[in-house]
Amino acid sequence: MNYSGYAHIHTIGCQMNVYDSEKLGTVLNALGYQPTPDPEQADIIVCNTCAVRHKAEEKAFSFLGRFARDKQKKPHLITVMAGCVAQQEGNNAFQRLPHLDLVLGTQAFSRFSRHIEALKSGQRRITDTDPSDVIFEALPDDTAFAENPVSKFVTIMQGCDNFCTYCVVPYVRGRERSRPWQSIVEEIKVLADNGIREVTLLGQNVNSYGAKENSLSFAGLLEKVAAVDGIHRIRFATSHPKDLSEELIQAMAKLNKVCNHLHLPVQSGADRILKKMNRGYTRELYLSRIDALRSAIPDIGLSTDIIVGFPSETVSDFEDTMALVEQVGFDSIFAFAYSDRSFAPAARFSDPVDEAEKMARLNRLLAFQDTVTRKKNEQMTGRVLRVLVEGVSAKQHDGFVKTTPHTRQMTGRSETNKVVHFPSDTLTPGDLADVRIDNAYPHSLWGQPLEQMFQ
Ligand code: SAM
Ligand code: SF4
């Protein structure tokens, strides 16, 4: 097959990886590649990997493994493993994937272009896991590899110093470092000029932004970002309960552009397990932070992460988690069965929980949360939510009726991060609209726009 000039980037894992993939896309675009959703079409295939759980790691090996035979038909095909699994595995990746061309670690992205050029001139099996690249990327070009036309992730920090005992992140993404606020604001100004209306500021622990550098606090950064014209909404992830300051809660309450939503991972409701996880807070402290948030921002939407089946977690510890979830009443949760990561200390903890028991606990937690999420969504009916319009819905709702030939079913998100679908002739991506909610579903809301707000 001839050279086509197409590149395919497959992203596994978190929001940070979505951001990193767009950066890799920017580099490929500058080298003359166009994106294709079809890996069969591509001359270069990149898998941006996640090492947080065993399953995610296996997905990366199985995705890249598919292209061994294609290389025989297409000798110029370049295959790349990027990100956390690449950093963790280094040269070992070639043992399972002998046809792989480049292993690009988490701190080697600024050398991606150079490595691609070397591969194009015939070099093979390059590994770059050098942790020396602490430079935050330059301003992005708005490339064809972007995923959302109105909302973008912006990295404000890299790495993590918290060393939760289950987590591989500090080992594969290095120590915590904050990006200078001027560079963040410059990037966001460029995004706003290119039509982006919402930014999500990303870091493993955004609440400690600037602390190590003794510079601007995260609350201070929010003020700077809120001053950027054209940006309607600001979100951020992830917050750590131990660093959620009163200053930040007050900034969230005061700054209209900062969404009434917080993702605050609790991980467990049992003090004994929180201690073994090295989370640095107690159940009581977590609940007091939730109270402080709700008294400053009464209609705040809350979500969390939970790990079930951490080594030595008893039935009673798990019941503490269930009780906390019931008490807080989260809008949504991300729950995971504990997965051993060989770099992380918990892999050597005694008293593992049986796999079947882990899955039973996970399923019970998820089933309970489904009922809570459904109830929370039902409470939205009759209310008017301000929605940032993202585009035409991927799937048409059963109740969708065309009132004119131009009516489309649009989709967007409320400030509290709920997906809202509604019919419209006129609204376009980037508009803010007030939508009256008529129906609630397990994962979305359906309503009628009252009027167009502003663009
Ligand atoms: N920095 C964030 C924090 O402090 O919560 C999130 C980091 S991690 C990439 C995302 C989530 O994956 C964590 O909140 C945790 O619930 C989950 N996670 C991390 N390591 C895990 C493991 N070994 N097994 C299962 N889930 C894990
Ligand atoms: Fe991992 Fe804990 Fe750091 Fe989050 S705070 S990235 S869970 S070590």
C-alpha cells in the first residue's frame, strides 16, 4: 500500500491523556499528517496509554499488537506507544511488541517530532523514557486532531507528590511541578480566540497548584483565567480533599465563570483504609469539606472516585464506604476494583481481597449509585439549567420532534456537568442557552430551550 499521509491516535485513560494526544496530534499535523479514525488507513499509529489499572495496560498491548501483520504489507508503517505504559515499560515493550517502532515516555513529548523524523529515515526501535523534559508545551495550534469544538483541557501541572499507596502516577509521571500562570493564561487566550468557550484545568492535584514554587495559588489562577474574554466556563480536575482550601471554596462561589461542580475523590469511607492508602485525610474531614462546599455553593454538583477491594478491606470497611456515598448523595461516581500495580507499594500489602468479592462489592456500589443518579436527575425536571451548547447529538432521542425542517437535536452540558439534549433551529456550538428540563434519564436530561443567551 502507498503512503497516504494519515495518522491515527488511540487514547486510553484519563482527561490528561486526551490533552496529551491533542499535543501529539499538533506535532503530527506540523509534520504533514492528517487524522483518520481508521487505523487501517494510517501510516502512523500512536497509542497514548494509561498504566493506572492492569486492564488499561492490557488494552494498550492488545491495540498495538493488532498491527504486527500490517507492517509486513506496509513496511513504512510507524507504530508508537506513548505515555504512562511506555514510561513504565521502556525497552521491555519490544518483548511483547517486536514490531513497535517508538516507546515515548511521559516526559519525552517535546522530542516526538525528532523521533518521527529518525524513524522516517530508517531508524527502528527507539526508546525515550528520559525524565528530563519538564518544559510545558508551547502554545497549541488548533489542529484537526482536536476532539471538542467548544471545550478544551489545559494542563496546569504535571506529576504528583502524594504517593497514594495504590497509585502508579508518581512513578510514571514524575514529581509535581506547576506551569507558570502566564503560560496557562496565554494558551487559554489563544483557545478563546479560536472559538473555545470552556476550559478544564488539569493536574493530578490542582488544589496544590503553585504551592511548591511558592507562586500564585490555585484560587489566584482561577481569577486570572476568569478574566480571559470569550471564556464562559471554567472547570478543573482533580481536587484532593486534603488540599481543598477555604480560599478555593470562596473563589468558586464568587467567580461566575467557575462551574458549580466539583470532582472530589474520596476513594474509601473507612478511616483505616484511607490511612493505608496514604490519603492524608479522615472520613470526618472529607465530610466537613462537603458541608463547607454546600454551604458556600448550595446547588453544587458533586462527583467522586472510589476504589473497592483495597488490600485488607473488610465487609465493615466497605459498608462505611456505602454509608458515606449515601450520606453525601453524589451526582455521579467513578468506582474501580482495586488493581495491583507493581511499582506501587500496595502491591506488596498482605490480605488481598478475593477478585469475586471485589466485583460483588463494585456491582453493589454501582447499582446503588445508579438509583441516586436517577433520583438526582429526576429532581432536575421543571428546572431551568444554563447549558453550553456542544453540537448535534450523536443519537436521536425517542421524543425528538422536528417542528421545522431545520430542527436538530442538540446536546450540551449544564454547569453541574449533566448532559442535556434539546431541539433547536438556531443554537450553535459555543452558545449558552437556558433549557427547561422536561424529562430525566439515567445518564442525561431532555428539555426545551427558552431563549438564546449570548454567543
Ligand atoms: N489524582 C487523582 C486523585 O487523587 O484522585 C486521580 C488519579 S488516578 C489517574 C484516577 C483514579 O484511578 C483514582 O482516583 C483512583 O480512584 C483510581 N485508581 C488509581 N490507582 C488505582 C488502582 N491501583 N486500582 C484501582 N483504581 C485505581
Ligand atoms: Fe495518584 Fe494519589 Fe497522586 Fe492522585 S493524588 S495521582 S491518586 S498518587
